[in-house]
Amino acid sequence: MNHEKKGSTAKDMLWSLPSLVFFASLAAASGVLLGKSWLAFIGAIGALGGAFWSSRQEATYEEHLREKSDEIADLNREIVGLVTGGDSFCYMAVSSINPAKNIGLLVFVQEGKDPLYGVEARIVDLQRFEQIKNNLTFTTLTQAQRRITIGDMAAEAATMTEPIDLGDGTKKDYNIFFNARNGFFNQGLHLRKIADSWLQRSEVTRNGQVIYEKADDGYPGDDQ
């Protein structure tokens, strides 16, 4: 039984490439006479082992190189985002609305992991624009829009600016055109007064693609 166990162990070792190389070196060092065919076989095994080891090292090096390259690319994107604003944006909302006077405060909310720089907004009152669209002059146009300089915005920051009068009706719609260091993005803000409460819905687009949507609970689905 012991003999079979030893034979089995030796057989298993011979299947191992490093073991073959080891036995070949041991035989040569001990002065064991081997035929030319055996020497050629041992040489081939040694060459195969070297090629195997070299291939394994090269694959490991290439994998490590790809990982480092991906890390550098991610780091570069983070740096660009911190400098330019990346994919961040902001949107406008009306806060602290007095339902008796229909007057609230303009609030600009930042969205995204990167800060925004040099933000400016042009706010167009669509109800007012509808009234003056047939008599557009520089003077009448200024009555339908306002410009606000918001400046820099930290991530997840909110900036409250100036009062806004929603008028005597029960609906108000605005188009807001934003300009920042990371480019342009637009917002449609819609407000509806229902049971003395102003409900709001927003949609922000960049390059024609919707990047943000939000609606208060109870906002009418038909937008009337």
C-alpha cells in the first residue's frame, strides 16, 4: 500500500511543470547518464517553463497597466469636473409663497457632485410674454424677463435671491435659461394654485435631453 502511495505521489509531481524542471536539474547535477532524447525533452520542458512564466508575467503586467490607466482616466474626469462643473446643474423654484398676495422668493438649487461656477439665469415670464408678443420692443421684452447673477454654487447648495410676484391668476409658467462654466441648460417651471396652495413642476434639459424632472404631489396631470 505504501509503495502504491509513493508511486501515485511521484506521478502527481511529474505532472507539475516545476517538478519536471527540478528533476531534470537534479539528474544533471548528480551525473546521471541520460540519453540525448531525454536531454532534448528536458530542454524542451525548461524552455516551455520559461515561456509559460514569461507569458504569465506579461499578462499580469498588462492587467496592472490597464488598471492604472483606468484609475488615471477616472482621476482626470474628476479633476475636469471640479474645474468646469462637470455634469452638474441647478434649477429654480419659488419658496415661501404667501397665498394671499401670491408673492414668493426665488430659490436656485444645485444638483450634482461638482460645484457650479459663474451661474447666470434669464427668466422669461410666459404669461407676460404672451401679452406683448405682438408688440415686441426692447422695453416690452424687459417687462417679460429678468436676469439674475447667481455666481458660484457648491455641491448640494441652495441660493435664495429676490422676491417674485406670481400675479392674480392661478397659473404661472417660466422658461429659465442658465449659463455656467460647464455650458448651457434650460428649465421649464410651471406653478398652479390649487386650494390656496401653489404646486410646482420642473423639467431641466441639456442639449435637448431631459436631465431632471420633479413635480409636487397633487400637481394636475393635464397642466391646466
